[in-house]
Amino acid sequence: MSLHLVADMQANYSHFVNRVRSSGTVWGVKNLNGWAICPSNERDCDVYTFWSDKAYAKRHCNGPWANYKPAPIALDSFLQNWLPGLQRDGHLVGVQFNADLAGLEVEPSKLATDLSRLTPTTEPDSGCTA
């Protein structure tokens, strides 16, 4: 993977963390059957995808996800319910994925730590995979 793409993914991750902390809302896409997921490029598991803003999430409501709609999740619920459940179930979290569904896949516990920090995030540490 090119260094430029990795740098973009790290910047997207940092943007996600800082924006979600500021807004208090995480955005996913879902339909009547549940939330949008994709296979991991890193492990044999599913990746639950989330974005920092409704507009970013809405961009992904096409192709195989054409019948999905953006849906908000309160940050408190995301930290207290979603991320512990995803960690327990062995899933990864993909944040701010681009149109090609490329982005950093992180452990839910790593994202919870970053979202709970008091200072802005400039880049993810070694808890992220590319």
C-alpha cells in the first residue's frame, strides 16, 4: 500500500475522532435488515463502517448499499454499548472509509480510547492497521 494512501487513511481517522468528539454523533448506514458491514482486509471478520458526518455516510448509500440510509448514533451509546459489543464479538471498526471502502480498520477498544481522550488526535498510534 502506498505511503500516500496510508497517510490519507490516518488523516481520515484523526478527522473522524476529532469531529465525532465535537459533534457527539457517529453516523452509520443501515436498512431494515441491519447495519452495513464489509469484510476485513486484515482478518477473517466483519468491519462495521462509521463516518463523522451524515453527508459522508450518505455517499455510501449506492451500489450494494443503495437501499441503506444514514443513521445517527449518540457518542455515549457508541462508547458504552456499540464498541464493547463489537470488541466482544470479534469485529473491527472502519471509520471514514472512502468510496472504495478503503480506510483504517481498528480494534473497537482502540477507537474507544481515542474517542475518550481529552486532547485532539493528530494520528492513530500502533493500535491501527492499514
